[in-house]
Amino acid sequence: MKKLIFAVFFITSVFGLSAYGQNDTPLVSKEGGFSFIPPAGFGKFQFSKQTDSAEAGGKTHYDYEESLDRGYMLISYFDLGVNLVDSARIQKVLDGGRDGAVRGSSATLDSQENITVDGFPALSFIIHATDKDKITSYARTVEIVAGSKMYSFLLVTPTAPDLTKPDVQKFFSSIHIQKQ
């Protein structure tokens, strides 16, 4: 029975999300409590649910990802296990997410800005990294702490100017989080 419920959830998530993303139609995740308008060409996201090792905190995260020639997108969220309301703790969580992204990809932090998304504290940052083949990629991430959930909206592109294209700017400005 549990397998059937998971299969129905998985199929609904994949097919429900793949129908969106064209003509400014927002992609909505009722389960995740978020919505956004994907950049042009994106919209057939694959859903996965993964649990980190106990050493990494054992958190279950829910990911929507898609890879195209123009870039890679990952929208991820997980439960923090506690409802964060203290601004200093929230900033520490956001900074930790940024630091993990920089360390994990041996990247350079190019810029960052504390913002809010629907009243929730967030951190927007841009990084770049060069791989062993000397190919440089550029990424913008918006991380949001909303009550007991943390969200991450990531777009990786082959050139820095791709991060400032109008449809990419529209994507980042279209992110909405439902009230917790």
C-alpha cells in the first residue's frame, strides 16, 4: 500500500510539473508549498526524494531538477526539524547553505544579498567554479527559510551573462512560498 501511495505521488509530481513552464504558467508544488515561473525551455522537472546519511544530518530532501543545454536547475526543500523564528539563527542557516555550496563545488563567491521572499528571510548569491577540464560554470541560488522549511532555487549556466537574461530574472522574481 505504501508503495502504491508513493508511486501515485511520484507520477502525479512528475506529470503535474512537466505540464507547466511555458507561456508564463507557474509551476506549483502543493506538497512543497512553493511556485515559480521557469526560464524559457525549462518545465519538465524530474522529482526525487532522498535522505542524507546520518553523518550529514539524516534529512530528507525533495528535489525537482532538469538539465538542458542552456543550464541546469535544481529546486530543493527539506524540513529543518524546528520552526526558526530567531533572525540570528535563520541567518546562520542561510550562511551555512551558501558556505556549503561554495565549498562543495570549490567555487568563488561573486556576490550575495540578503533579501526576503514573501516576507521570509532569504539569501541570494552568485558563484562560479572551474572544473578539471577548465570549463567555468556560473550559478545563482536563492535560499529561503520559511518556518520549519528551507528552500533552495538554483540555476547553473555556462556563461555569466546567462544569469541576467530577462527570463532568468523573471524566474528568480517569480518565486513564491506559501505561508506556513
